Amino acid sequence: MTAALLSLTLFLASGQFAPQQAGTEPLAPPLEARVHTLGKELRCAVCQGLSIADSPSSMARAQLDKVRELVAEGKTDQEIRDYFVARYGEWVLLQPKAEGVNLLVWLGPVALLLGGAYVIARQVRREPEPATPAASAPAATGTSDNESVDPYLAAVRRELDQ
């Protein structure tokens, strides 16, 4: 039993269970830099939060090899992006085009920030309401005219006077 567990552990640690990664040769440095730049723009289908250039998954390695192959064939950057969009949908782009519904995603935060700045500026510039003569007169005079203005205040004053 111990030997079986040891064998299984060594098998899993050796990495022989994982699919083989495609092993294409690196291109010339300027082309390899272009492959890496394009790889940073495409989303890994397995990791979903990483680009294919940053993902350690074998599928991302295969996609990066496909990018390398298309660059070697002389395809433009846009043709390579279109190739992946045709196969995986626009979701594969880490920065989708700013058109249609995607435009809301790009402009929504800006609109919210501008709206918030407008509300804050409006509140800061708002002048305090001037004090009404009726509000300042009761404290100074205490006449019966004030009782008609604020009956609650008049009732409180009557209670205090008793």
C-alpha cells in the first residue's frame, strides 16, 4: 500500500499526467516581442482573469503558440485578434472594443464621477438660507405676534412662564 501511494505521488509530481505543451521555437526578438504584446491582449480561457502570456495553463501555452505561428506567417495584429475573436468571441479580448453596449462599460464610470462632482460642487456652492424675520423676532421681543407664527413655541413659553 505504501509503495502504491509512493508510486502515485512520484507519477503526479513528475507532471506526466498533464497534456504536453506545444513546443514552438521562439522567433526573432522583434517578432517575439510582438507575440508577447498580443498575448497580453488575449484572455486565457482557463484562468479567465489572466492573459495567455501570463497564464501557466497548457491551453494558454497552445494559444500563445498559435499567436507565434500567425506572426510567423506574416499576419497583422488585427488579423490575429480577429482570428481569436472568430473562434472564442469578443470575450477573448481583455480590452473589448468601445462600441455598442461596451460603450456603457467604458463611459459609465466617467459619467458617474462627473455626476458626483457636479452634486458635490452644487452642495458646496449652495448659499445658506437667510434667516426669516419671524424666526429671529421671538427671541428678541417675545410678543404675542410670535404666538400666531409658531403655536408650539408659544405653548412652550407659556409652560416655562408658569
